[in-house]
Amino acid sequence: MRINKYLASCGLGSRRKVEELIKEGRVCVDGKVETNLSTDITDKNEVTVDGNVCAPNSEFVYLLLHKPKGYISSVSDDRGRKTVMDLIPKELRFVKPVGRLDYDSEGLLILTNDGDLAFNLTHPSKQIGKTYLVKIEGNITEGQLAVLRNGAVVDGVRLAKCKAKVIENKDNITKLEVTIFEGKNREIRKMFEAVGYLVIFLKRTKIGELTLRGVDRGAYRNLTPSEVAYLKAL
């Protein structure tokens, strides 16, 4: 098994994340620093990260969390802010958030120790739709919606195409449903800024066809076997 897949199976994060650990020289195989991403690992090798022995998880856990505002999607924070790990029991804190929702956003977040699933759900080539409820100040025009749908230009880079439709317009507040397939940092906030609007509320409501139905803000539940199978098939 390739070393990145091995480390991901140990619950250390996505393959992309564990590759950073390898490149940083924090991974040792049989006592020697290993920075070659193509190294194969067998059950005869001892693998450590920062001196701690790693072993593949024998059981994976998959959680669906309804993240509230005021939490960051990380296992820790050097600024002392609350993280999504504070919302789950201590005995489950070996899982890690898949992707991110920023501090001021809320909604559906998956947490797991299955590194392969995390990698697949976050890799741009998978084009997995993530749907959001968005509220902005003002009345957006069809021309501006067309810009968003065709990929707004942010920081000189054209974003991927998305789906966007107005749900409601009331008291100078427009409510929209937006589905993106890329997932760059603060993508939705930046794309609306690119056409002149401030996002005042942002909530992820779906990943693929997986929804928040029945999960209160700040609560979580285990994914069902059929939901896990669905995510793996995406």
C-alpha cells in the first residue's frame, strides 16, 4: 500500500493532507525519515508520525454534523476559538472534518476517520455538488446571476460554473439556492462580492443528495450504511 494511502487509513487526514506530513519530513519508516510519496508500506514496516506509531483503523466512523456559526472546521485553533470537535463526544474526537465551512457559516459537515472517503469528497475532479442557502443584501439581476453561473472572476481566476436561483426577495434581502462543484476557500462569499453583493447568511444544506433533515443546529448523527455507500460511489 502506498504510504499516503496507508497514513490516510490511519485516520491522519486526506491523502492530500498526509502528503504534506511526508514532505515536511515528519514521517518515519522503520526509524528513518521517509519523504518519497511512492514508498510502499507492508505489515512488516513500522510507521511513525512525529514519533507516534501509526496503525490503520480497524473501524471507520462517519458523522453528519449541523455546524453552527461561531465554530471553525478544524480539530484545533491557535487563536482559542471553538472548533467543531467541541460539538462531539470526546470518545469520537479521532474523526476529522471533511472540507470546511468558515467561522461565520453553518450547515452540513461530514466528519470521519476514513481518509480515502475524505480525499474523494474534497478532490476537485470528483465535481460533487454542494448546495447552500445564501442571503444577500439587495436585489440581484439576471445578468449578475448569469455571471455567477458561468463562473465569476475572483482574484484574477475564473471560478467553475455553478447553479444559482432566486428563492425569495423580500425587504431588500434576496434568498438564493446555490450549488458549487469546486469548493475553494470562501468561494461563495467571494463570488457574490465579485458581482457587488455582501453575503449576510450562508448555510450548506446538501452534499450530493445528503441533507441536514432531522439534525438540529449543533447536533450530529451517524451516517447510515446506505449513506456511506452513496458517498463512496460519488
